[in-house]
Amino acid sequence: MANASRDNNNIPTMIGVLNTDGTTPTKVQATASANTIKVSDGSTGSDFGADHAARDANNVPVLMAVSSTDGSTPVPLYVDSDGNLLVKST
């Protein structure tokens, strides 16, 4: 499990859940020189069915999105073990 890092104002960084289990909080990484989030485009994973935000050891919740199917069902954001946010742009 990874705890969210915090900035100088104590604001937590972005975390999602590990794509292999759907529950382990995992840090989303960025390329600092380009100010961009690392992503893995077109990646798919198992839907572990969680409809609530997992929390790290400091009680910081992972980020959630809403389902594109109905626009309201909570969906946790998945991250791979390399810190890439999993996205599918097609």
C-alpha cells in the first residue's frame, strides 16, 4: 500500500487503486519536466466491483470517477505498478 504524499500545504497527491487487485492504494506518478501525468492508454483491467473509495493508511481516499454508462455510478481510478493511470481514449 502507498500513502498519498503531501505538498507543503498538506494537500494529498493523487492516488488510485492497483489494477491487479482493485483495493491497494497506489500513487499516480507524473513526469515533472513536462508537468504531465503518466498514463497507460488503451489498458484494460478487471472490474473488481468496488463502489466505494479505498483509503490509504492515513485515511486519504483514492480518486473516483463516474461511469460513462450512466453518469452516476462511482468508479475507482486504476493505476498499474509503474504508477501509470490507466486510461482508454478510444
